[in-house]
Amino acid sequence: MAKTASVGIRIEPEFKEALEKAAKLDRRSVASYIEKLIADDLRRKGLIEE
């Protein structure tokens, strides 16, 4: 199993609600959806490999 690190953030309630809806549409948990968003952005910027 891969090791993971946790990151705590505070967001506006309306962002959380939108994230929950977007994650559900993508059939993901909120944490998985956020990780995908971050990974996609880091790839686009060339900071991590495919």
C-alpha cells in the first residue's frame, strides 16, 4: 500500500458543497476528487510525470 500524507485546509461552505457535488458526478470521494484536481494541475505544469 502506498504511503500518503494528509493536508488540512479550510474552505468556504459553498466550495465544499460544490466539491461534494462534483465528486459525486465523478463517482469519487471528495478527497479522491481533490487529489485528482491537484495531480492534473501539477502534470499540466510539468511538476510531476504522467
